[in-house]
Amino acid sequence: MFWTVVVAALEMIVIVTCAYGAFVAYSAAAYGVIFFRIDYALASVSVGALYVALCIADNQYDLLGPEWNERSRTRGGVAIALSCVILLTIGYVTNSLGGYSRGTFLVQFLATLLGQVAIRSCLRQVIDQVRWRGHWRRESMVVLVMPGARGVRHVRARLAARHEHIVRWYDFPSVTDLADGGASLEVQLSAIRGECRALPIDAVLILFGSDNMEVVSNAVEELSELPVRIQLLPVELAELMRRSRVGTYGHLRVLELFCGPCSLRDRFLKRSFDIVVASTLLVMLWPLFAVVAALIKLETRGPVLFRQTRHGFNNEPIQVLKFRSMTTFDDAHDEFRQAVRNDPRVTRVGRVLRRTNIDELPQLMNVLRGEMSLVGPRPHAVAHNHMFADQIRRMFRRHNVKPGITGWAQVNGLRGETDTFEKMQKRIEHDLYYVDNWSFFFDLKIMIMTVISKRAHIDAY
């Protein structure tokens, strides 16, 4: 509790300092004067206090639990944004925003956001180092391996690699061994329960297989008298559980796998962002579209836009638009051939378009039509998908979300020609990582990397 208060107080000091420091810096830059304003000082303190209160409500200061490490910077950023929104709402309702500069507010928001990311990154490093060196009690657990559980060695290796503090490890014999004269499961569980009462533990982790649910149920009932968390892990689904989240169906709590943006809130947020950004870019870039169209027409005969059938969401075929960059402009009549370096089919204008990714901009219209998203796995040609479908497991799971103009594979340098199995497999791995770890902030990160990262433009030809 003491260290929780210290961390919360330290974060509040940083947020308040960043907020008021941003006001001072903006005043000096915009007006050429530095002065003290009590209303800005109170607003800075209010943002810091609201931020800490929201973090406490979101259990972000459980320094010994998983919440501290689970997307802590992202969740802290959301808390900053909500604090600013609440402060604006209070100011509007009380009619006290008359002298508050909009420029100052924006600068304060950015400063506090950067300050929050910096302080939380530093605190995570310091706290992890203190915990791993044994100067601070880490969360400890007892592990029970139920009869018949398979693949436990892999789970044990992963727990060891993370230096988890395991106080006891109990391996139960098989059900047949218990029936052949071994002590009954109830007797063993009762002894374990008595031993655990004397141990400084926070959780009991039960590893089990798919064919002994009655045994697991008895173990949970027996150990539920301990004042610790009881955690269940079906060993055969351990890899899938890494990508799971707790959801609801009616009044039932369920585990959701391979979700992506599947909730109404997530779909609404992603679609709204797509529409706003795509519409804005089309309005801003129409002069560029006109110039590119004229250059294509002047160099070669044929349509300005290239239409190619590709797989979209749920494997549905869609017509993806691009500025035509080749003399061959209709893939329906030709055997599929990916563009290669120094491809003779690429025109002079097309070479510039492909190197700068301008040829992809017409896909903003696909985004407005709802066929694509700004961010997602890049859509492959149908023939290209069928070429690797029998070689790469779960390849079509990348179509559980809408394809994107840019994606996680592309910003990591996995774009261009995929002429080998290894190249395609690496791209699919990144696409599936995106599907399994989607978040709105992950989309923002990919869009920023698309603009500033050199790796995003590797193999553009």
C-alpha cells in the first residue's frame, strides 16, 4: 500500500508539472511573457487528481498484480484523455472557460500525455528490476497439475523464463494410479490446502486437460476455502488463451478468442475513424489525384484505375482500386504474376507511384465503401492466396478483419514480392498478430509508423 501511494503521488506530481509547465511555455512562445495564473494552476492540479483517481478506479496501481504491466501506458493515456474531457465538461457546465486558451489546452494535453508515457515507462523498468532482484516481494503462486494434463513442460518453461515466483509445484498422478492404491485426490487436496495456508502465496494455478473436468471441479471446490485467487489454465489451449479475453453472452461469462474489433464499441470506433480520415484525405488530395490521372493518360493508353479482385472480410471477393502503374491493367485475362524488381511491365510514372505508395491512394474509396479499412492485413490477390493456402495453417484467419491500406506486416518491412514460402509465412504471422492484438491505439501506432518508419518503404518497387 505504501509504495502504491508513492507511485500515485509521483505520477500526479509529473502530470501537474507537465500541465503547468506547458502553460508557461505556451505563454512565453505565444505572448512573449511568463506570468502566474491561479486558474491554470488549479486546472493543472485538477487534471493530475482526476488522472490518479481514474487510474485507481481502473486498478492500475496494483504493482504486484498483472494490471500494472497490462497495457499500462495505453490505459494511462486513456486516463489522461478522460481527465481532460471531464475537466472541459466541468468548465462548460460551470461557465468557467471564458479565459482558458484553446491553444494552451492542446499543448497541456500533449505535454501531460508525453509525461505520462515517460514516467510510466521509467517506473515499470525500476519496479521490475527491484522485483526481480528480490528486494520487493513478488506475486507468488502454487501450481497444481491435474491428472491427464498434457503439454505441461511447455507451460513450465514459459513460467521459468518469466521468473515467476512459484512456491510449490504439485504433480498429481493419473486417475488410474489413484484407483490402484494411491491416496485419494480428496486426501491429497486436503493436505495441499493445509500446507498452502502456511505459505505466503497470492494465487493457485491449476493446469488441466480436457478429459478430467470432474477432477478439476473437485479441486476448485476443495481449494476455494483458501483466501487466494484460483486460476485455471487448460494446458492444451495455452497458446489460444494468450489471445483470449473475458466476454459475456447473456448473463454468462465466456472466453472470446480471435476477436479483433468485434464489440459494437470497437466496430463503431474503427469505422468512424476510417470514414473521417478517408473523407478528409480524399478532399485534401484531389489535386494530386487529378495530376496523377493526367500523367498516366499521357504516358500509356488505358484506364487510370486498376481493379483487382482480392479477398476481403470473411473471404468475400472485393474489387481493390489502385492507380494503374503497369502496361498490363486487367488481371482477369492474364495468369497472376507479382511485380518484381525492374519489372518491364511497370511504366515510368508507375515506378514513381509504386515507390512512393501513391498508387495505393484510390483505396481510400474502398475504405469509404466499407470494403477496406485504413489499417489491416494487406489484401492479397485471390490467386496468390490459393498458391499458399495449403502450405500455411490458418492463413485465411487474416480475413477475420477488413483488409487495410497499411498493416503491421508492411510497417515491419514485410511488403513487396513474396516469392518464397518463408516470406509469405512471416507476413502471415504479423497479420495474425494484428488480428489477435487489435486495439484502436495499435491502429494509430501503425498509421504513424507508416509515415515515419523507413522499414515501411522497404521493397517498394
